[in-house]
Amino acid sequence: MGRQLALVFLCLMLSGLARAERTALPAELWDSPRSAALIVAQPVLQHSVAELLAHPHARLLIHHGASDEAVSQAEELRAWLIALAVDSKRIELNTENDARGLNLELVGITLENKGNP
């Protein structure tokens, strides 16, 4: 059993697949009117967009709740990112009934090219 588990772990490591991580966008972002400067100043978005642009096959998932407010926030964030020159085909919205706030997830980045284009 231990050998099988070690073999599975080794195969996952060698496959180069990165574990996708979700990053929460601060809820305070929605407490006041947004501007391009405010969106660009968000460290979570700076990191996510930089990684997205550095990896041409990566996509950005915006996970959001099912309420009208959550859907509106996700759509607004997507619109801001598109207005700031992120390709709309690389941004996807994902409704999750139990989601709290907005969470960003980069998919399509492997371990061997993480941090490198």
C-alpha cells in the first residue's frame, strides 16, 4: 500500500501538473465605486493577471455565488479585466451555490513552466 501511494505521488510530481489554487478577492472592493486604478491596485488581481499573461494557454476562472449580487460582481470584474486588455476568451465565470465572495483560479499552468512563459 505504501509503495502504491508513493508511486501515485511520484507520477503526479512527474506529470508536471500544478495544483490550482484559489485566491479570494477582498470583499471591501465592492463597498465603494470601482475605477480602473482601484482594480489595477489590487494585489490579488496584479498577481493573477501577470501569471495569466505570462502563460498563453492559461485561463482565469472567477468563482462566484449564485445570488444576483454575486453574479453581478463577477460579471463586473470580468468586464473590468477585458477593458484592461485581458482577452475575454481567457476569463470564465463559474457559479458555485456555496461560494462566498469572488475567488480567482488560474488553470492551465504546469509546474515546469510556472513563473516562466
